Amino acid sequence: MDLKLTNQRFIVCGASSGFGEAVARLLLTEGARVILVARREELLHDKFGDFEHQSEIIAGSLTSEKTLDRIFNSVQNQGFHGVFINAGGPSTGTPLETRMSDWDEAWQSVMRWKIDLSLRLAPLLVNNGYGRILFLESQSVKQPLPALTLSNAFRAAVVGFAKTLALEIAAKGVTVNVLAPGSHATPAIERVIKNKSSQENISYEEAKMTMEKNIPVGRMGKGEELASLAVYLLSEHSSFITGQTISHDGGSISGIFG
């Protein structure tokens, strides 16, 4: 399938590793131009040096107003076609293990910047009459995960925001969707495995094996597999899909609407 992405322009947040890296790489391979956003500039140069003529680097924390300003300034006049909103998750812990300072920090790292960036970018896409906004959250928005209290709470709230935004701008040619991945072999899964290992007093290898046994397909997903779905949703072929939270979990979610 020709995704018709040649020379289209996208923003990819968290592009230095994991899902962000996989999505950015596939977009570039498909001929798109990509604004790569992450904290580690050197790492972005190392990983995407072969695409330097198609890419632009914005190094900085997504929780910083300065970084969001730079993203907005980069697309305000030159235009763009979509954004992949993605970053790492908050600290782990059960509800009673959290402190209010943890909630304040998680609001900043998981939700606030995403709302801020969306409110900056959505009007630009609406004015152009076309665009794609795609959030990367977690399967926990459909089925809360033990000891991921902060993620369970704030990621679900992001979905509520995304659905409401999708309804507001659907008639303007702009779609808003959410991807809800399960366990994938990316750097982000390391903290989950380590937390499970610590809580259950088992080895890292045993914790990982147990997690994989609980996935119906019998293994963790690959970042490249999710990227193929993400890039489709960022393409013009997905124009009738909006306001959806789509799982990519190997069958892990138990509910019939998983």
C-alpha cells in the first residue's frame, strides 16, 4: 500500500528510543519529513544521521515550555500534517505507595504537556483542513495494571481529552486517535519487569517469562509492529478513523472491546 507520505511533515515526540524511534524511522523510510523531538540531541544524530535531509532535530524536555515553543515555531509557518504524541511513563507504585508529590510530577510528565501541545497544534491543522493527531498511551487505559497507579490514572485522563478533542474537530478534516500498547520489547518495559521482579521476589528473567506467558500470542510485541499501525493512522488512508483508542497488545486485554 502506498501511504502517500512522501514530503508530508510530521512531529514525533520521544523519537530517540522505543515507539517514538520506530515510528520516526518508518515515516522517514516512507519518504516523510520528520521533526524529531527528544532530550538527547547526540542520540538523535546518531540514530537518524542517514535521514539528515529529511529530518529536523529539536532537543529538549517535552515538559518545558521552551521545547513546546520551538515545536510550535517550527510548524507555525512551514506547516505540517500530523503529530505523534509520545513520551515515557511515570514512576511505579500502588495507590498507597504514592505521595502527592508523585501525582504533581506525573500530571506534568504524563498529561499537562500533551494538552498544551495539542492546544497549540490543533488550530493549525484545523486551519489547513487536514491533519492527524495520534497519542501513544497504554493498555492500562482499558484495563488498569497493578502497581502502575499514576499511569492508570493520567493516561486514562488523556484518552478522555483526546476523545473530546476528536469530536470537536472531526468535521475539519483532522483526526485524533490513541494507541494503547501492551507489553513490547522496548526500553520502557524494563522498569515494569524490574518492578514485578522486586514485588514478587523473583529474578528479572522469571518476571519477564511470566509476563510473556500471560500474553495470548506468547511473546512481547515489537516496536516496528506498532509503528506500522501508527504510520497508517498518520496517513490519509485513516480519514474515517477518529476518536478511537486502539489496542496493540497481543490479546492481553480481557474485555470484549479490548
